[in-house]
Amino acid sequence: MWKIFIIIFGVLFGIFMPKSIYENYTDTNREDSTYEEDSYVNSEDSTYEEYPYVNSEDGSYEDYPYPYPDPEYAAGRGNLKTYNNKDYDPTKTDWENYGDTGSIMEIADTDWALENAPVFHVETKEQLAGVVYYVNAVKGYNDSVELYLEADIDLDGLEWVPMGGWYRPDRYLEHTTFVGLIDGQNHIIKNMHIDTKYGGHCGFVGYSYSLQMKNITFEKAYVSGGTYVGIAGGEIYGSEDWINVNVSGMVGTPGPETGSIVGREAGINFRDCDATVVYKKENGRFGSIRYFSHRYQLIAETPVVEAFTLTYENGVITRDEVEGYDNLGWHIERDGSLLLDRAAEGELQLPAEYTYPDTSIWLEAYINGTYIRVSNIIEVP
């Protein structure tokens, strides 16, 4: 399937979060709905100034340090500097010359990163910044990385940037990638602030075509971008189980394909994961982003129609013929984890070699931008 990258350039509006949002935020003052359903109509009785957790007497920005309300910064420091940059430094990497490196190069322990690559056991924010540097500026496209957290990391006051998803301005859509494993070992990354202010790929990992993430918590995070936005990942492909990934925080005004954990993904199974993520609406109230990813939202909002009937006999599953469904395929999983997706167009029977014991099997078709179940479910003994 061809992937289409849509780059949306624009000016992002500032979103100012009171310091006490995490302490005072409850279901009683949250509009618990998806961002598509929320109204942006301004309300006379729900303005920001009247909201219960405003902690400033005069409403000055200084009392709202999170996220950073710097007008000059918010005015549009883009991700990509001009390619014909007269300040080009041949001693630096392309990412340093052309990319938005945020605070990374101010604190990155680059010597440590180069000495330890490609397996990183991170104990400090300086080492974590070094991993970002290595991924975005040094490693090859297909080179894999393993990142293990050995301690909680607090990124308060830093302008963080995604690992992967950056591309040179003279090489359109040639992304950097994070490929491999992130194991938080039950540690926490606190106060991560990312604002890409450009097309997207916004999250702790901006872009990956193969990534497993597990046992990690992002606490009090803020991420904002154009499209493909999530706290843990922006655009992630080729991944299956993500285990015990927990996020809390806020995203900027949601754009296309925004999720609480990952913006765009094609097949992640989120196991034992949790998310409490809000966004601020124009009327000053807050809405929830309830789905782990945009795909999960599409699945939840697209009704299942069991148009096909499957039967099981002597180890073989047989389907009937129904017109009007695109990209029909067999979906095979065990205990909630995907084992196999196999094309079913033109195949009226799933051979016994694929009807694995203790599996659930059904047909899926491409509907409303994702794959939806379109048959009954066969439970193979």
C-alpha cells in the first residue's frame, strides 16, 4: 500500500496550560469526547479566564510557564532552515545545519552517544539528548537502535524534538528513522515538551517503520504539530505489540491523524496501555483524545457489518462471495496479538495450514481509511 505524506505548513496557535492542570483536572470539568465531536464555538460562560484552575491574579503569561508562551518563538521558527543557509557549518551534521534541534545540542552528551551506539542505557537527560542526536544526525536509515531507561528523566524547561521524522530540505520525504526497541524498564519521562510547528511527525519518536515500545510512562507531556501527532509516537509502521505504555498530558489543537499514544499507525496492538490526554478548545474548555491512535478511532467509529459468513470444517475455513469490499483479507490472532494478515481476494477457503490452534480468525476489508471486520469470527479449537 502506498503511503501518502501530506505536509501542511501553517501558523500554529499558542496553547497556554495552567501549572495546576494536572492536579485539578477531573471528569467534572472535562468534555469527554473525541476532538471531531467537540464544538469550537466560543462560550460566554466557559471562557478561559473563568475556568476553575486559572492560577493567575492578572492573567499574565508569566504565571503559565507550561508550555512556553514565547511570542517570538511561537511566531514560526520552522523545523527546516533554508537549505541555502549562509551560516552553514561544514563541521556540523545536516540535522544541526538545517533542522530544528530545540535544546538538544545545548545539553547532548554526544561523545557518550557515539561510544555506546547502537545500544543505549540512559540515566540522564544529557544522555537521552545524545540518543536524539545519534538518531537524527548520525545513524543510517535502516540501522536499528535499542534504548533502555535506567532512571526517571525530567525534561522540564527543555525544548525537546522527536527522534526520527526529520528530513533534509533538498531530499523531500527522505526521513530519519527510529528503528528498534524502546524499553522504559518501568521508568518515567516527565515534562516532555515538543512543538514541531510544521508538517508533523510529532511525538517522542517522530517516525519509524519498525518499533517496539514497552514499560514506559510519559507524564505531563505536551506535544503539538500538524499531522501525525501522539505523545509516544507520530507515525509508526511495522510494529505489533506495544506493552505497558502509559501517557498523560496535552496535545496542541488536533490536526489530521492525532492520537493519545500514537498519531498514525498501521497495526499496533496496545496491550496494558493507558492514556489521559486532553487538548484545549478555542472556547477555553478542554476535550479528551480518547483513542490510543487515529486508527483506533476509525475502528471505533466505523460499524462492523458482518457481510461475509465463515464456516469451519476439518481445519478449513470457507467464506461466501460478496461484492463491493476492497482489499479483503484474513485476519488471524491469538490472545489479542496478531499472528498473520493474508490476502483473501479470490481465495474462498483459508487452508488448514493457516488455521492455527487457539486462534480467532475473521475477514477484514478497507473501509473508512482503515481495516474493519466484515465477517463473523471463527474460534479455532
